[in-house]
Amino acid sequence: MQLAYTILYVPDVRRAVAFYEQAFGLQRGFVDEEGGDFATLNTGSTALSFCSLALLDKLGKTPGRPDPSKPCFEIAFTTDDVPAAVERAVAAGATLLQAPEVMPWGQTVAYVSDPEGFWVELCTAMG
């Protein structure tokens, strides 16, 4: 089995896609141009997807909203230059949660939250 995609439920799919393009340099995959209710960004073999809260409401679903003070999961992007990635993300509208820090196992890790409150880890690759 392989992880195909992760979906973030957001109020405005177009705004979320624009933020992730600007903050993290991701490229668009599929975008529902007509309804604006779904989109994917290419991240390698797994896509990062966005679905509108309006579409979920139409489908009878009521997702919880992210709370950056009580995260329940995070998205992680690896990079060779964590401080530069943090600067770019914050300039695009992310909120700094933890400045870059070298962890005891040697990995550099930082955390930001996107405009909706989802946590994003920016880190060097493991090993």
C-alpha cells in the first residue's frame, strides 16, 4: 500500500493553494477551476490536497477546524536550508511556531502554521 494524498479541509481552496505555492514552492497538480472545491499540489509521490468546507457541507460532513495551540498532526517538508525555508514561509503569511533548532539526532527542525492553523514542519532529511 502507498500513501496517495493528504487532504486539508479549508474555507478557500484557491487561497490555500496560492499560499502553499508561495510559501513552499509547490507546483499545482489538479485544480477544480469551475467550482474551486478541490485542488492538489505535487510533492513527489504523495499529493497535498485541499477540499473546501463548502463541498464537505454539501456532502453532509462537518470537519473540525485546526487549532495551532492543540495540533493533531503536521505536514513536513524537507529542505537543505531550514532557516531560508522558514523566512520564505513567514514572508508568505505563515506564523512562526518554533525557530530552526538542531535536534539531538542531528536533524534541523522548525515549525510554522499556515493561515488556517495547520502545522508545517520544515526540516532537513533524516540520516
